[in-house]
Amino acid sequence: MSRISAWDTAGVALVCLCYVENPTPAQIRYAVRRIRRRAPEVVILVALLGKSPQPDAQALVDAQLAEGSLRAAVEKIRAIAAASADEARLPRPTMVAATG
């Protein structure tokens, strides 16, 4: 998160924060707030992978939640993308795997 100011957010529609360990609600709120300041129009998805406790509602005021597994996060991303495509009446997006 320390280099968020260097992110190029042009054309970005969704940011997914993936937590493998147990973040505190304050950590989630801080990360969401920093992303929202940098990219006010993006959808923010918080993915709690593993057995993380449910964050409080205040931590997710400006974000959506996927819990439990990477599969749940991917399904949520696909649902968000499909809903965005329906709103804009665009062809439904296909998932592209990132290589790195």
C-alpha cells in the first residue's frame, strides 16, 4: 500500500484487496480509504481468503466483500463485471488471467 500514489488508475474499473491472514477492521478501512482517494470511481472488493472474521460494517462502507476462497472472490468479480456490462449495455467481459 505504500506506493499507491504511483498507481496508474487510468481505465481501472475494479481493485481487489486480497487478505490471506486476519486483517483488523482498521486495516481494511485504511486500505479502502487510500484506494478511494486515489481512484474514486473504482469498485473496491475486499477478499478475505481463509477463516478471517467478518469485518464490521464500517470497514466495508465503501467496498464489497467476498469471503472464504479465491473462487468466491473470482465469482464476485465476475458478477460485478457482468452487472457493469449490463448497465452500460456492453458485451459481457471475459476473464483474462494475469501472468507475471
